[in-house]
Amino acid sequence: MAHSALLVMDVQRGVLDRFATDTDYLPRLRGAIDAAHASGIPVLYVVIGFRDGHPEVSTRNKTFSALAGSGAFAESDPGAQIHPDVAPEPGDLVITKKRVSAFAGSDLEVVLRARGVDSLVLTGIATSGVVLSTLRQAADLDFELTVLADGCLDADPEVHRVLTEKVFPRQAAVVSVDEWVLAVKN
């Protein structure tokens, strides 16, 4: 029997501000979080975060070098906060990462192994960013994987579709939030 954890990744104010979200995204994600709590499945929030001044960001890093000097996602940035509609509850853990994958520059793997977790349920923003990178690394680390397709969001709907319908199924079960919620309730 797999010991699962729900990962809620990069659902931070500053990330949501950059994406045209459908108005049902956060309530749908909240439903997955509530179902996990009700079923005793640990919920781990993964956030991108840097020290003030971004000393962790190299000028060679195309993804993050534009942040240097901006204050974005630094300790003092309000945009680094998890969106209040899906905020952690007591007992939930927040893992801070330094790159795209939830595992990069974080203690996520140590926390998961210490809890005996061998199965991950992935949600987050963006499908083509944190979800894709985390899925690939988690598969290489031999985690059983599920992706909640409508618990993920991407700026490009076609990229989201291709990933959730064609790429992710090679390494993960891909289901809707409703399907997963129904499965964990039974």
C-alpha cells in the first residue's frame, strides 16, 4: 500500500499574478487539499523562495536571473506568500526550493523519505514548469506518481494539454481533482 502525499507547488501570490487563472482553479485545488486532510494524506506546500538580494541566483540561470535585484520571491516579498485561498493548515509543511523542480535546492526528498512517503500527487503552477520538472525528478527517484490535471495550471493551454494527455501518462496516472477526491474518499 502506497503512502501518499499531496504536493501543492508554487501557488504563490506572485506566481498567480503572472497567470490568467480560471476562477475555478483555487476552489478546485482547495477541494483536493480538503480531501487530502480528511483522508489523512499529508499536504506539503512547495514554494520558490530566495534570500533578500538573491545570492542563490546565478547570472547564467536564464529562468531566475531576471529576478535578481527585483526583490521577487525574496523573504520580504509579499508575492512569495502562498495564496490565502489555499493556505497551509496546522500540520502542513512548507518546503522552499531554489529552482524549478520541487527537489532542487530543497529538503523535499529527505522529508518525504522520513515520513515513509513513496507516492506523490502533484498539483501546481505551472504545468510546464514545476509540475513537469518535479514529475521527471520524482520518477527518477522511484516515486509512484499521480498528476491532478485540473489541479495544474499553465499560461499556454495547449502545452498543458500535451503534457497532461501525452507526456505525463508515460510516468504518472493523470486524473481530475474530482476523480482523485472520489478515490481517496472510498
